[in-house]
Amino acid sequence: MIILNTGNGKGKTTSAIGQIIRSLGHGFRVCLIQLFKGESFYGEQKILVKLGNLDFFSFAKEHPHCIKNVSLDKVVSQCRSALEKLKDLSNVPEKYDLIVLEEFNVALRDKFIDEDEFIDIIKRLSQKSNVIVTGRGAPQLLIDIADLVTEMKEIKHPYKKGIQAQRGMEY
Amino acid sequence: MIILNTGNGKGKTTSAIGQIIRSLGHGFRVCLIQLFKGESFYGEQKILVKLGNLDFFSFAKEHPHCIKNVSLDKVVSQCRSALEKLKDLSNVPEKYDLIVLEEFNVALRDKFIDEDEFIDIIKRLSQKSNVIVTGRGAPQLLIDIADLVTEMKEIKHPYKKGIQAQRGMEY
């Protein structure tokens, strides 16, 4: 299955993390590939690296929208590396039960990775693994081929009342 | 803060689980109170019970909509016990950074717990802890007092294509 978590609301990443914990609880093998998530900024990264049965990769740790002075070429090249990693996974017989591709929707939206190539790869991957793709702005072509699509829709958000991002909640 | 995960889509529970993992990663103390979730049916329960800094309680393990021959009186009485547990938490000086109340929206919708009493308790709890409430059909009074509300909205679901619930994905 191909599963998409998209929309402007909270819960796209945390839901994927919860899904990883659920899968690991059943003894399944999981691969997590994160884009734009830094090294140990997010609380979940500190727990995930300690769990067995989970292979965890992080590419393009800084997104140009969030961190100034990041070279666009470098970001594109790191996203390319992430795509090569995915392609490798699709070509080996080794099988994960679940592959989570964090913020790949954003990389597609920003043209850091090629949509057709990405779709070709995850179509093949989804033959042997469940694949979750997260990030706002999922492209229509991806929605079309997905089996399960959820929009996390913001109904009310405290930023609008001036409350700042909290450690443990937003990161 | 009071945070609500509601809507008819996937990700309400898994997002709360991800939020727990995020908080624990920062060394925060978390309390999870689940309703209608059985004992060790959900994969995440097997991982969560092993994590430090998390107190985990489960009440009313069977919901009458899902399990036949469950006594309604028993369910109401167990939901009452969950509410008493919450009231205790609101009255002691001991503090959790995060309290997650799984499927309490459903218990409110089905009148298993009293809305006014629940709202009074979580208003007090939210003075010292972040409180996440999950479940479809969040009542309007709860939406009104919440700081952050996300609707998990189903855009596409494989059940509609006849694909069955998968271990590791839905539970």
C-alpha cells in the first residue's frame, strides 16, 4: 500500500512515527528516511535511533525555507542521494514491512526530486512494503496512485494566538 | 495547552503516539490513558509499556460498538474509573508534561462520561500539562476550549476498495 499524510495541519510526521511504533510492536522491520529534519532536533529521533528493527536515514538536513544560507545545489544533491537510497531499496530482494518517507511531498513540491522518477520507484517499492509519504502539498499524481490518503486539516492553531512552538510538541 | 485530534480519517491515535515518542525523546514525563483499546492488540502498546518516563493506563477495553455482549453498565463504570483517575491527576501537585487521553471523544459522544465534568477536569489539568484528546466526533464545547484542533480527514481509504485492516497498519 501507498499511504499519504498531507495537509496544512499537525500530525503528518507524528502519525508516521506512531505508525512506526505500531509496526515495530508487531516485530515488523521498518525503514525511515527523513528529509529536512536535522540531526537530533526532534525528540522522536532520540528514541527511534535506540529501537531495534528500524533502519533510520536522514538526508538534506536543512530546508532552504527554514535555514538561511543553505546551498540549493547541496539540498538538491542530498535529495538525489535519498532517491538513490530508495532506488537501491526497490532493487534488492531484502524487504521492509514499512518504509516511511518523511517530507518527501515537500521535496516533490519544491522540485528537489523528480516526480515521475519518484512515483516509478515507490510503485515498485509498494509491491513488497507499505510505504508512507508525509509532507504538505502532496502532488496530485501521487494522490492518484495512493491507496490511503489523509488530509491533516488545521481547524485551530495556537500560533495564531501568538503561542510559540514548544519543545516536545512541535519538535 | 489542550490539543484535539478528531475527524473520520486515519492518524488520530498514531499522531498521539508519535507525540508521546517526541516528548519522551526530550526526557519529558508522559501519562497515557486509553479507552477501548484492548490489552496488547495494538502494536504500539507492546513498545510503550517498555519505555521509561511513561505511565500507561487502560480502561474500558471493549467498546459496545465493536465487541458484542459487552455490558453497557460495565463500560460506563470503567469510563467513570478513567475519569476518577483523571480527577486524581488534576488534584495532585505531581506533574506530567503531557497527558494523552485516547478515544475520550468517543466516550463523550456516547455519553459514557459527562461532558461538563470532563471539561472542568481537563481545563485544570491543562494548567500544568499539555493534554491531547483523541477520537472522532469531538464535541463542540471541547473544540471551543481547545488550543489546537486538527481534523484527520479521509480523502481516500482502501477499505472502500475492499482491502482488509492490516496488522501493523490499523492496529
